[in-house]
Amino acid sequence: MWPMARPRKPLLSRERIVSTALALIDSEGLLALSTRRLAAELGVSGPSLYNHFTTKDEILDAVADTVIAQVDVSAFAEAGGDWRTGLLGWARSYRAALAAHPHIVPFLAQGPGRRPAGLKMADAAFGGMVEAGWPPAQATRICAMVRYFVAGSALGSFARGFVDDPGAYDPADYPHLGQAHLLVEHQRQVDEGAFETGLRALVDGLALQHPERVPPGGGQQL
């Protein structure tokens, strides 16, 4: 009788390591990721990870870049110089990518470093704004502002910060929070609505500062 063959383990690859690390971060947070825990999730020994990544930070870099690679920056090129359309499309896609993986946002907030997808996103956004007529210094500040705004929006939910217990909002103490217990039920509508309100206000405000709108010799120097 032939001996039964052992089931083959899936081959270890950079892609498998990164996807498993991202799933672990998504479910348990950044602090849950360690090389020992990741190896256990993959069913391999810890040292085998070092055939693909030298350090835990390299793994985090790869995870972060995988998330940023999901951001669509094509709106800048497709808008034909319309910076508003480009900025709106980028910011919405950026938030969607980060909101799907909020636990990685604190790491992403450190900046792109040497990560290819992060640098490509920065290049596309900055280039799109400069090509639309924004001076480089202003374009840099605008891109930074969008990053701050998107990261803050994706980091947590405003609506989920309120408990769904009506008894927590005694009208004697909180006369204006009589409906606050309903926020959690409408979390997506509230949070996405808040983001859209802020994004529109941001773009409308920038439109007033665009070089084409500022009279010669007038306007605020940024």
C-alpha cells in the first residue's frame, strides 16, 4: 500500500506574506503584527520570512504600499487640466482605500518614504496640480492638506463615537443630543456625508485662490 502523500503547503511568497499581514492588521490592529505572529499565521517558521523581508518595517512598508496602490489617480490625467475634478477623484479614491484598512493609517501618516506606490501617487497629484496652473509651493501645500484631511477622515468614525443608548444623553445635561443615539445606525451616511461636505468646502475655497481667480497684485500670498 502506497503511503499517503502529505498535503503541500502553499508556497511562501512576498504577496502571501503581505496579504496575510494586512489581514492581521485589519482584524487586530498594528500592534498585533510581529514576525513571530505572522509566521504562525502563515504556518511557517519565523526565519523563513527573512528570505523575503529583512525586517518587520519592510513588511509594513510593503503592506502600506499595497493599500496605496489601490488609490486611483487617473482623474488628474483624464480631467484635461481641470484640477477640481482631479482633486475630487483622487481624494475620494484615497479615502476609500484608507477607510477599508483604517488600522494601517497611522503608519501611512508617516509619509511615502521610498515606497513606489506612495511616490507615484504623490507625483501624480502634485504634477496634476502644477500642470493645472498652481505654483509648486501651493501645490505642495494642497497635496499635504488633502493627505491630512483624508487620513483624519479614514482613521475613525465620528458616528461610532456615540453610544446607541438613549439613556446616555440626559436632556438635562445634553439638551441638544436627543438624537445622538441614532448616529451609529446611520454611520455610513453620517461619516461619508461629513467627508463630502468637507471636501467640497476645501475645493470651493481653493477655487477662490487659484491664480486665474486672483487679481494681479492682489490676493493672499501662500
